[in-house]
Amino acid sequence: MVRESRNNTADEVGFQAFQFFLSFLLTLPLAAHWVAIWLGWRIFFLADPWIQLVWAALLQLVCGWPFVAGALRGQGARRSFDGLIALGTWLLFGYGLYLTVRRPDVATHPYFQMQSVLLLAVTLDRLTVAVLARRRHRAQ
């Protein structure tokens, strides 16, 4: 039984590391726009709201879906935490989508970037929790 739980924690760490890596890769184009503005660079394709919409949609579907699934099947605190993350990221994505369709002349909306940073931070948190759980199981 202990061996089975160790395998589960190793699988969980692998899954969370993969989720974090995907989240990081999909956040790069959205965060690069912020960095380019801060440095005073004008990189035209990063400011295009339709390209930001595509990256944000990929990020939401790939990295945001586990939170929706966790909210639907979880119990107690896990369900409420996943539900809040899913609700927050889908609201940010939805409002960014609305602004992109309604006002495509505006170069950028911060909602896609906020969504990406939120998903990146929460996946990093989950990876950290999984690594600590694996260390705790190894110590037992």
C-alpha cells in the first residue's frame, strides 16, 4: 500500500511538472508583450489582440481544464478552490474575448495576461505541493 501511494505521488509530480511546463510555454507570448512594452520595444504581432486570443484560448483549454474537472468532481475545500480558479480564469478569458470582438482596434487588453499569470502561479503552487507530498512519502 505504501508503494502504491509512492507511485501515485511520483505520477502526480510528473503530471504537475508537465502542466507547469505547458503553462509556462503558453504564457511566454502573453508575458513577452508586457516585457516588450516595459523595455519600450514595439513588437507588432505580440500586440495583436487576435493572436493574444489564440494563445489565451490554448492556455485556458490546456491548463485551465484540470481546474474545471477538479471543481466538478472534487469535494470540500478542493472543490471550492478549483471552482474559484476555474471561475476566475474563465471570467478573465471571457471578458478578454468580449473586448477583443467588441473593440479590436484597442491594441491590448490585460485580461489575457492576468489569466495566464494566474494559471501559471496556481500550477506552480500545485507542483510545489506535489513535490512536498513526494518528499513526505519518502521520509515515511
